[in-house]
Amino acid sequence: MLNKLSPSEIIVLRFLIEGYSNQQISDRLLVPVSKVKQEVQTILNKLGLKNRIQAAQTAALFLRAETRAE
């Protein structure tokens, strides 16, 4: 599922898992907030989710599963 995402989208998704706001992500990645908003929307569209909370929860489950498999 997460293989649908680009490397930059995965980075943004990891920040979402940690509960960062768009502004906080923007500050850490040194990109405009508009770029972060675009990335978040793309993540939601690619994963078929409605909001950033669903994205964070879904990604956290997949990342935990991947870690256990290794």
C-alpha cells in the first residue's frame, strides 16, 4: 500500500504519524506550506483516505507490520 507513495510523500507521512501540523512539516523540510498541503492531499488520494488522521493511523499500522517482518 505504501509503495504507491513517492519518497517525499513517505517523509511527509512519517511526520503525520508523529502528529505534526502542515506548518511544522513545512518548517522542518524547508518547503512552502502549500507544498506540504499538496503532498498531504496526494497521499490521501493515493491511499483512498478521507483525512490526515486516517493516513497517519493506516501508515503506522503498515510501518509496524514492516518492522516486525524484518
